[in-house]
Amino acid sequence: MKNLLTVFFLSLAVHTITAQELKLNDPLPVNTRIKKGVLKNGMTYYIYKTDVIKNVASYYIIQNVGSVLENDDQQGLAHFLEHMAFNGTKNFPGKGVLNTLQKHGAVFAKDINAYTAFDETVYNMDNIPTNVPGLIDTSLLILHDWADGLLLTEAEIDAERGVIKEEWRTRQNGYMRLFKKSLPAMFNNTKYADRMPIGLMSVVDNFKYKALRDFYHDWYRTDLQAIAVVGDVDVAEIEQKIQKLFSPIEAIKNPIERFVIQIPDNKVMLYNLGIDKEVATSTISFTINQPKSLKDETVADIKESLFSGMISRMLSSRLRENSQKPDAPFVSASASFQSFARAKNNFGLLISPKPNNQVEAFKVALIELNRAVKFGFTQAEIDRTMAVYNNYYQTKISKIDQTPHAEIVNTIQKNYLENEAMTDMPKEYEIVKTIFATMTPKDLQDFIQKLYSPENRVLDVTGVEGENNLSEAAALQLIKEVENDATITAYTDEFVGKTLISGLKIKAGKIKSEKVNKEIGSTRFVLSNGVVVDYTFTDIEKNNVLLEAASFGGNSLVKDADLPSAAMVSTLMGMSGLGDYNATDLRKVLAGKNANARIGISDLEENISGMTTTKDIETLLQMIHLQFVKPRFDEDSFKVLLNNLDNSLIQRKNDIAYKMEDSITTTLYGFNNPRKRLFDEKYIKDISFEKIKAIYLDRFKNPADFTFFIAGDISKEDLKPLLEKYIASLPTTKKKEKWQDNSVSWLKGTNKKEIFMAMEDPKATVRIAFKNPFTYSLKNTYVLKAFQDVLENRLLETLREQEGGTYGASVFSSLPKRPKQIASFYVYFDCDPDKVDKLVAIVHEEIEKIRKGDIDKEDLDKVLTSYLKDLKEEKEYTNYGLNVMYDYTIEGYNRNDAANNLDLINSVTPQDVQKLVNTILDKAESFEFIFKPQK
């Protein structure tokens, strides 16, 4: 720990180290906390002990197998196998895997899941309890069966064909069609271009059972598999268990070669133009493919990664600065360096042009790229970027014991699949500091010149019907003109370093009283200006501090006519900057700091939320101070906002999902309801800069009307003087506000409607809802959620598994405490249009069964156990301490008291659920919207 603290408190100044000390061919320092081994049969395993969440572990199997390994007549089988892993294994037949884990609180699609990509298939079981006798062995046995024990029965295979077809149907839209069309150019006509992981539905419908079993035998084998166990476990014990359980799996003799697709170089730029009727706005992707080594990484690889990241960040900053000008030809533009195939990286630009501005948008972004290539970056840009990286490493090292399971597994996965080093973070940081010490602006310029190769270029354009779409010829001409443009000048950085509150006179106040709340373990400070601050120290997450300031009122106190402006307050404030600084300069001021503050206005509340690290708590409180005394309202940012909204409106024009939402809104509330308006031209026209400003100043005029909550790794002694300086100094009044009930009723109690829409790929969409007044209580919220999850699990079984009619149905429920206590639930799913009537009938049948008391106690226990699991895990995060104070002060109950959660969950019975459902359905208001394709 001493070494970690030493690293953390190092200043941003880098050491003076000679260039000779940086040995580029040296191997990278290995993270010895990750235990890695290889069994005799070729299977790799990784184990990492961490109690970031106590008494749980996550289990992964990484299969070095993806859709690129499929033959032409196998397209979709890699993904099909992924599904089959949840449909019967040697030791867990049928739905045994899910049933076993759900009994211990794990939730399908949340804790238990998998994905298939071009190059890999990965299965996960996250946050599975380790303090339940035998459950570690059970979890490892599931991994074993996924590796070498799938049953692949004919009945389950046939049942899953429909599920996968519905998954394909659900994912089909204009953007997916355009993505598929872009693949030949993106991957230079290699096998990647014809291997979308979802596959071909003609194959999914018709493949022979033997084909899937052969694919499983050929590719799910020990030399292509890695096991990862991350969590609160004994490493030696887990290693012994893995060796005993997985070693008996025999290696395949004479295995098929696991080839890696190499994307060939191209001298001539590859070009694709895609246009789709359901996509109304354009995007431009201009990338340059880069070599990617799969050999053991060295210091040279860290240097290249650092340089590429710095260049992408600095170039993106320039492009963002451009986008914040009202006359910018693009809504957004950014640069990136990323891996997009097993053996290739790419560097390039992603541009979202404004309507009819594709050519100009590409030109402006290209000029910025070439400006960097010709002249490099300024020392000020480089210094700020180094500060960002220094801060990143220092923060990561200070929180090294809080590294999430997913982040550790990501490191393991990249090591196994791409041979990326699993480095020791503190030692890696020492290398980075050495690189910084010897790095010059010319080094970065030389590097971007290497990235900006004249070969291996790819231009992918999402076009729009009727627009002047960027053609291949026009793009090539533009590139030539810009690269030979002698008028391009170097970037000038006019920002002069100042502090956030330079020139601001602050007269500190005092803490009038300090009282410990023994019930929840917090401290309440009452400040001299009347502001109340509730504070809890918690280092459950090291070096992490959260802030929330909340006040009742919100949009309920805003005039109906001003609601469009109110909806844009948070967005404009984020775009405008803060105090003396516009958004661009604010980022420069905050470079190297972890401090974030955001304001929000909801129906009944206005709030400020913030997050920071221990060392940057003062910066966060300075930001909060400025939000009240010196907010910034930037008129140029408002013009940019209006441009962006116009673009969003165009984007929505042909989007079927938005059309569906608008149809539901107008049916339920009419076309002219002032509190349920459609997002259209008139809505945008009613947004006013002056109204946004007035609403903000009104909602945030009195800090004493807010209650401030601060939780995290900051001592009381360090916090108190900062509260006196930045919060107690705020001007306040004694006026307190209350929310108003402006809730809106449906025009009719019963709404049933079939709506036919033109669509490229036929798909039915179902939305069903019921609502009724119901008394709010903590117990009732758990009962309603239990009904929601029991129903969703039933629909998963009936609609998906039995009928093969949908990829999945979602159920949402709500029981607000204010403004009106109304219980509601909502069912949503996409499906085959030919099956929609049958599936809708099944939904109503399942709801009716629950209403009549047909509730399996075991099904209910599964969802209740998941709530108990969530309850335990949420206590491992700083946010829990914040919520305890909020609930105690605002909602009036103690979250720490088992009587308010644990006991309530354990008390929920099938009779409670039945009674609730009967109450909701009795003379309920309801809707049933079924969207179908036009015939």
C-alpha cells in the first residue's frame, strides 16, 4: 500500500530521465495478481482474487471461435451454439443452467449471458455467491459443460431456430442494413464481410443437426478455450479445482487450423455509399488501416498505444471545438485509433454532417487532420493531455483494489485472444512517465504522419436520398486539394492557464451546527446561509466521492408554454461551459482533474449531481459554487443546440421506432396536450434562449432550498473548510418551494389499436399496458417488481422458448410516491407479424393466470432471491451511502434498516402478488397497440 500511495501523490511533473533508459524492446511488467496457467490438454486458465464485491465471483469461458470460422453453409452456427449452451448440457439438461443459477439470485441477460462476435464467443456468469456451499463447484461445472458438454438435442435445436430468427428480426433496421453493406469496404472483401455473427436465416432455418454438432466438435476444443475466475476466491483452491475438473477433457487430435483473417493492404481507397429509406441523416467514416502485431508486447507497444491515444484525444478536441461554432458543417466529429479486427487497427475520423453538408463537413474535418499532420500539436495541448494521462494512472492505481470484475476479465480476454500484455499498473505508469520525460512535439507529429498513410484508406458514407452525397470522386478530389493546400496554418492555442475561479471573490461562511445522525451514521452540517449538507464518510470505494443536491419543484413549477425550453436547460448548460469559460476552455481548465458536475430538471425536482476523487473535491465544490453564482449562458452554444435539434428532427423523420412513440402519444393524450408534446418543428420553434436562462435562474436561485448530500472517501476535517468556503458562501433566501401536481390523464380509459406502417423488414411491435390507483409503500414496490419479473420470466418461457415467436419480451412497472400513487405495468416485444395475434393472446393468458393465483412459489423465490443479492451488492458502492441519506431525508425511511428492505422482500407471498394484480386490473385503464407492416 505504501508504494501505491507514493505513486498516487507524485506530482504531475515527470522525472528527468535520459532517453537511453527507455528500452523499447524490453518486455512489459506482468500483473502477478493474475494467475495464468495452461493445462496439458491446451486449455488456458486465469484466476484473480478480489473482494471488490465480497463473497461473489464471476466465471467466464472465452472461446477463440467466432463467425469468421464458418463455411458458407454454416453462416450463423457459431451464434447458434452460443444459444444452445443455455438449452441443455450434460450435467444441466433443459434449462438446468438458468434454473440452477436463478435459485441463487442470478438473472438471465444481466448476470448470465454470452455474446458471439466475428472472432470469439464469450460466456459469463457474473457475481455468483461464493459463500454458498457447493456453488463454486457448480459454477465451474457449468463452465466445463459449456466447454465440452452441450447436449444439442434435436428438439432444443428446432425450438431455438425461431428464437434466433426473431433476434435477427428485432435487430433489423436501417442502420443494421447499412452496417452490413459497409462490411466489404471496411474489411477489404475478406471473409469478415460475409460473416455477420447472426448469420443467414436460410441457414438457421435449414441446417442439419449434424452440421451444428460437427461445428461444436471442430471448434469448441481445449486449445481454443480459456477459463477465467475473478472474485472473492482462494486462488490455489480454484486452480486445483480447475486442474481436476478440466484436465480430463481430451484434446482434439489433428485439429482444424484456427486461422486468423488477414486484411490485405489496398493502394486505392476503398469506398462505400449506403442509402436506406429508414435513415434520414448522414455519417462519414474515413479510416486508415494500421498494422497490428499479435506478438508478445514490449515497451515499444506501450509507447505506440500512448501516442495513438494522445493524438486521437488532441485531434478530437480540435474537432469538438469546431463543432461548437454555429456555422460548423457537422454536428459532431471525432478521431479514434481502435482495433476493429483480430489482426488490424485503424485510425480515422467519424463525422456527422449537418443536412446537405457532407462535402463541406468532410473537408473541414480533413483540414484539421492535415493541420495536425503538417504542423503537429502545441506544447500546451500536449501538456494538458499528459496531465489527463497522469491523472488517469494515478486514479486507477489508487483504486486498484476496486477494479471491477468486468475490467479484469477484459484484460484477460485481450491477453488470451490478442496476446495483449496483462501489465502491472504501477510499473506501467513508471514506463509512461519515462516516455513523457523524453517525448517531444516532433515525436507526436512524426507518429501522426506515419498513421496518415496514403494507402489502406477506407471511406464509408451513409447517404441520404435527395442530398448531395459525398461521392468517391469528390472525396478523392477533396483529399488531394487539402493535402496540397499551402494556406493551411498551424493550430493556435490561445488559452492562458487560469484556475476555475480566477478573479472570483468568495467570502467564506461558517458551519453553524454539526450533528451526528446515529441511525444512519451520517453527519448533518447546517451552514450560516441556511444550506443543509448531509455527509457520510465511506471508503468502500477508495478515492471516490459523490455529491447530490436536490430540491422539489422541477418542471411542475414551469408554465406549460415554457416546457420545451425547460427540457433543454440541462443540455444548454452542459454546452455553454461554466463561469468565465466556454465548454472548450473549461475542458482545458479541468485537464488532469476528476471533477464532474451536471444539473438536471425533472418533473418534480431540480438537482445537481457530481462525482470526483478525493484530491479533486475542491474543484467539484468550486464547480457547484459557480453553478449558483456564475452560471454561463452561451448564445453561440444555443445556436449550435438548435442546429443539433433540427438534425435530430430529420433523423427521427424516417425512424419507425420514433413514429411508433409519436402514434402512442397522440392516441393517449391528443395532438395538442401542452405537457405531452410531440418533438416537431413547432416544439423546436418554441425553445427560447431567454426562457432557458430564466428557468435556470428560477430553479437554481436559492441554494438553501436544496439539501446537499456528500458521500465518499473524504474526511470530515478536510471537507468542513471547503463547505465553509464554497457552499456556506452562497447567497440564499428563506423561501422554500413545493412541487405541484400537473399530471396528465389519458383521453380514454381503454385504448386498443392496430397501426400499419411501411417498413423494409416486416416486423410486428406490441405494447400493452395497465394502470390503476394503488397505495404507495415500500412493500408494495417490491410486490409490484416481483409481479413484473415473474411475468417477464413466464413470457420468456412461453413467447420465446415454447413458441419461438420473439427474441424476448420486456416488462416494466412503476409505483411512484408522487405526484399520484398509480401502479402500472407495461409489456413490450417485437415478433413475427404472422404470430402476433397468438402471442398477444398468450400475454393476456399469463397475466390472467397470475390474477387467479397461478403463481409458482419457486418462480417467485427466484426473483426475490435476486433482490436480496442486489441488496447485498449495492452496499459495496459509494452510491449506497448517498442513497441512504437521500432516502432518510427526502423519503423518510432508513435504507439501512432491514425492516425497510430485507424483511419486506422475505415477506412477499404469492397471495400479495395476486392481490396486487387484481387491484391493478380491476376497472383498469389500459392500452394495446399493435404495429404491423403495411401489406
